[in-house]
Amino acid sequence: MGNRGGAFFSDTSTDISVYENYGNHKFDLNFESELNLPANQTLPYINLEYHVKPKHLIYTDWRRLHRDGLQQALSQPFSLKIDGQTYQLQAGASLETRLDVDIVRVGYGYRFYHSSSFDAYFLAGFHITKLGLGFAGEIAIEASEQPPYANESVFSAVTAPLPNVGLEVSHQLTDRLSLKSHAHAFYLKVNDITGWMAELEIGAKYRLIDQLKLTGSFSYYQIGVDYQTEHTELDVVYRFWGPMLKLSYAF
């Protein structure tokens, strides 16, 4: 069994599909450039692996990125529908934004190729993504009796458990140093949720002592969640990339 803990030093870009005020035209609004969410942050990372005999692997990992931003004056007006209400924001309005993303990966790996220096696994499992989105500030609620652009707040969350398939390969260069990479992908539409994901990680692992290893890698992750119901429209594309540093212990 192996346990890994570490950090991911990420550059992040997030887009949400919104409407023009008083119109049906959609456009993509970027959280980092338009709403002042921080683009560079450090994500905590935890990974557990359990090898069942030589050919079978069970794994899970978790990443978390919660961010808040304040835009003193919006440069572009927009509206969106959440929980049965249409919210409108005007240019120049002050807006606080909260975006919480938690990603849990759970799966099974089967080793279909093995040699003295090379292993290859087929991976299948789930990416469970919890997405929370909130706004607070000078917001108007369409068809309500409140004063135009009063101080309001709204928060909505959706959890999308979506299947994925992937491949993991490792190559032993020396007794202490190995290369390891994995890739995952999925696309699925279930009821009101459409989701897709692509993930690629390439890294090198160095054995410090028999049971302690240090891994450095570069990771790219992109996920889209389109949640369309009678009461809520959320179409968010979230991506991050950057270096990752992990320390693992096997027992």
C-alpha cells in the first residue's frame, strides 16, 4: 500500500457561460480576468494506492481549490439563472465571487504489460467533482419587487460523479529513479448533467530510502460541467496546470 501527500502549484483558468442582460446571446466570462479570482494558488493533494497481487491496483486521490475574489467595478454586464431566479449584474457593479472545486478520483487499475523495467496499467473509475459557485453584491433579481441592483447573495452547488478511463505507464531508469505518467478522459451526458474531462500527468520518482519516495511531475487538468434544468443553468469549464511535488510512503 502506498500513501502520497503533496502540493500542486497551479495556474488556473475558469470560464462560465452567461447571458447578455435583456438578451438571449450567450458568452463566456472568465473568473480570473473579469471577476478577480486568483489564478496562481497551491492545491493540497492526497493519494492512496493499494496493490492487490501483482496485476491489480485500487487507488483514490483528492484535490481541493477554494477561491474568493472581489471585483470593485464589473467591466461587462451579464445575467445567469440559479435556483429558479435570473440574476442580473450591471457594468460598474461591485461583486464578490466564490468558486469551490473539490475533485476525488476513485478507480481500479489492471496491469496488462510487465517487463523488468516497464509496467503499463489500464485504469477505470470515477472522478467525483463538487462545484460550488456563489455571488454577493449589487445584484438584481429579474421579475422581483426588490429595488434594482440591491445587495443580494446567491450560492449553488452541484456534484457530478462521472466515469473515466485511462492509462498509466512507468519506466524504471535506475535502481532509484523511474519515470511515471498517466492520462484520463471521459465524456458523458446523464439526465441534466453533461460532463467531460481530460487529465495528463508526467513525472519522475526518486527513491530516497526503501519505503520513502519523492515525485516531481507536471500536471494538466481540464473539466467541463454543464448543468441545465428548469431552475438552474450552470455551464462551467475549469482548467489548471503546473508542477506537482509529492512525498510517498509504502508499507
